[in-house]
Amino acid sequence: GDSVTQMEGPVTLSEEAFLTINCTYTATGYPSLFWYVQYPGEGLQLLLKATKADDKGSNKGFEATYRKETTSFHLEKGSVQVSDSAVYFCALLTSNTGNQFYFGTGTSLTVIP
Amino acid sequence: DGGITQSPKYLFRKEGQNVTLSCEQNLNHDAMYWYRQDPGQGLRLIYYSQIVNDFQKGDIAEGYSVSREKKESFPLTVTSAQKNPTAFYLCASSAIAGGRLRWNQTQYFGPGTRLLVL
């Protein structure tokens, strides 16, 4: 079945460090891929998305490229800030599931000054 | 502003009690969803609805019930049959364009309700 596997956390980085959070997926058909962010005590917010192979989603300095050959959608940021501390979720949506999303387990990021 | 509201922010349940979590959206979205989030874990789908008066079970529907009498509202009831209800509950909605499912529609989330058992 369709699924998402996400890098386990927690991840702790110093401010201005480079961030990578790995995400790989298994899906039939042609999924759309998403990264959501959850700040403490809040709901999820869409961070970025890509709807077809080789698309790059980007927002707030974060980027992720949809790699069909490696079935991956890794999240990257060149220089993290303390305000980036949150839980990050990778998710997929396929034509086989209508509007049903599959979420990864989330990766907690803490950025220290 | 358009968005999704959930209430209450915190909810306390006594043993054997049913409680209802509210979810309202003014985004004119057809589809709505309920997820459960446990500490350190991802999201698990409880129920979803793609049209008024219709809803489908997700992965962990046992002990929960929903209704969809209005497009804007999708309340979730946590029944006494749910033996481990303590969790963070998230509601979401998404568009379905032209009466046919468009599979690249983004989900938008509410702020969540934290349910605690007394």
C-alpha cells in the first residue's frame, strides 16, 4: 500500500546549520508530495508541495525536490533559525486514494542559538 | 479570514462519557477529515467525508462517530467505547474540484483540540 517513511528524530542543530530531513515514499500511480510543519501546540501548516516528478517545492528558505527515480522528497534548508524549531511531516496523496493523505511519523527539529 | 476552527482547545472527559469535538470551515471545501495525533507519533486518520451526508471510516474509526449535516461542519464524537482517547485531534479540509476528485488538492488544518481523561 501507499506509505511514507520519514527520518526519525529528534534532530538538534545549531543556528545557521544546514538541515536535511529525509523522506521516501511508496505509492502506486503518480503521487503529489507535501511537507507540513507543526509548531508547538498548533495544527499543521502546509510548508511546500510538489505535484510531479522533478518539481521543486520551496517556501521560507525550505526546499524539496520530487525524485521519482529514488522515490524521495527530502526537505532541506541552508541555514536554520531558532524559529524553525517544530515538527515536520512528509505526506503523499495519490490518485488511488482520492483525497486521502498518508503522513509520515514526523521529525522533531530543535534549533539552538 | 477563511479558515478552519476547532473547539474547544482543551477538553476533559470523564469515564463512560461521550464528548463531541467541533470543526467548522468557511473555505467552501467539500472534503473534511479527522486525525488523531499521539505524542511522538504521526497522524492517523479517523474519519473523512467528501460530501454532505456521507462519510467513510479511516484507519482507526473504532470508538468514534461523525456526522456531516452541513458542508461547513464535521463534528467528531469520542464515545465511551474509545478506551484510550487521550490525544491531540486535528481536523482538516480540502477542495474537490468540479465534482470529480482532484488528487492534488492540499489539506488545510485547524489548530487542534487536546482531549484529556479525568
